[in-house]
Amino acid sequence: MQVAYDGHIFRWQKVGGVSRYFREVISRLPRDWTPAILGEAAPQNLPAHPRLIASGLSSLRPRSLSQPLKVRWWEQRHLSRAQVFHPTYYGLTGGLSYARIKCPVVVTVHDLISATYPQLEDDGAATTQGMRMALDRADHAICVSRATERDLLTHFPHMAGKTSVIYHGTSFEVVREAAPPSIFEVPVFLFVGRRSTYKNFALLLRAFARACQSHPTMRLCAAGGPLTEEEKWQIHFLGISGRVDAVAYPSEEKLEQLYQGSVALLYPSRHEGFGIPALEAMACGTLAVTANTTSLPEVVGDAGIMLDPADEAAWTDCMLAIATDKVRRSELLERGRRRATEFSWEATAAKHAAEYRRLALASSRP
């Protein structure tokens, strides 16, 4: 079976949940399938599949003249043979057009943040418009959680009967060994991923600063993009410059070490489509402390601590309780390990393959 993907996310996102999702799924498609990624520009970020075809943008200049010819070649060589097309984001790359794609189209909806909070980020309106364009052409939408599916049907009711929920997996092996007691000598709390707007990092910094007044050694590590100038100033004015570390774009190995060396993941995000960091924390034997909103209860279940993302004092109190080992840590960590085994990229990829087969079979019927 041949499945075509556009390469937008592999060009746009150096690291992140969406690019990781596509790498994990494509890498685990059946070995005799032929996935094709059109328009990639970062070969080192591509999935590891034995029959993967990766076709970059035109290398001839000016590209404004040569790329349309490359698109026509993609259409003749790859899209004409594809049985399913799956864009890696809503807008297509390299001049591809939904109107020229004849096979079934499946779109993954990661969250409805731009549609729910249109003024939250500068590109919110453009993202929503791109989503609308993709869903108008889509034969099926894969949602990464029940919460995302509910949001999707609220904003795009015409998709009723054309959705399914397929959860993400974790890229890390489930850790069985308990962390040594020395982890509490300098308790490190971890934040992973984007920190802007709805991620609620500013509240977390304030809550952490208050906790630092009562605890002499606790630290916060932010893993993701480099700290912005605004974040640096906020950290400075809160008086916690000596307590906050930033690890920019950690490798998978480094990220796993950060999880395992932390007393807890702090994830106060106000809105999530899924919440991969919470799942990764549980797999790595780290206590997951998350907001109690949107998809996070689906991921964490009873295996972590869930708090109101607006209750700053509750986050402070929770940090202090964890740092002084006054929570049911062993019980929660064991629940987290069991919970993490319920999510795997193997299962995610198998469900995608089944959906691709169903769409291809339906389109082949007279």
C-alpha cells in the first residue's frame, strides 16, 4: 500500500509533538508499504521506514519557476499511485493543493486551540482557516483524544460520523526502578515543551518562586526552546535566576535523563489536545502533576496529581509537598507505570494502518 504525506511539519518543526507523532507512526507502518514524504527539507528528522521515499523541494533556482514542475512530477510519480494522502499539518507545502489530490484524505486534528481561543496567538486565525480548508476536503479526521474530538465536532459539526480517536504513545521504555532517595537533596521540577500563552508557564514561575521561599534547594528545569528575553526578566524579578535552568532542544536521550532526574513534571497547561509530556513522565518514573482540563485527565487518569491551572497557591503547595516527600509518591509512580503501558506507538501505528486500509478499500468500491 502507498500512503503519501506532505513534508510541512518536517520542515517547520525542528522538535515537537506533531513531528514526533508522524515520525513514530510512519516508522511503524507495515514493512511492505511505501510511504512517500513530499517536500521535506531535513533528512535527519525523517522517519525510519525501509521503503520510505523522501522527495525534497526543487533545488533549481529560481524555485518560483522550478517548484511548479516538481509538483507536477509529484502528482504523476507519487500522488497518482497513492491510495491515501495524509497531510502533516493543515496547510500543504511546496505548492501542493488539496484540489489536485484524488485519493482519500485523512487529517489529524491535534487540538482546537486556535478555534477556541482565536485571539490567543498571532497565527490563530490563519491556523483555523487552514484547518477549515483541510477538513472541507478530508474524508476522515483522526483526533488524538476524546476531548479533541468533542472540540472538533463543536466547531466543525459537518465532520460528524467522519472521526475516530487514536491516542499517542510514548517513545520511552517504562522505567521499573525507583529513583534513589538522593533525588530529594536537590529536588528538581521539570517543565517540557512550549511555554507561551495557554501553556501557563508564567503562573508556574510565580508558584515556583513562592515555593522557593520555603525550600532552600528546589530547582526548576525548562526543556524546550531557549528562554525568551521576557521569561528571563520575569525570572529575574521573581528572584529565582539561580534556581531555574533551561535545556534547549534536548535530544531524546537527554530528555529521558531529565525526566528520570526530576521529582515531578509540572504541566499546568490550560488546554491540551493530548499531552505527551505527561505520558512520557509516567513512563520515565516521574510524578506527573498536570492541569485538570481538556485531554489531560484522559492521559493521566488516577496516576498523577491534577490541579486547577488557575490556582497558583495550589501549585505552590503541591511543589512543597512533593519536595518534602509528603505525597503518595510510590503509589502514584506505580500507577503511572501501569498507565504508561496502555499507550504505545505500536498500537497507534496499527490503528492508523487500519484506518488507511478502510479508506482505501472504500474508495476502490464501484
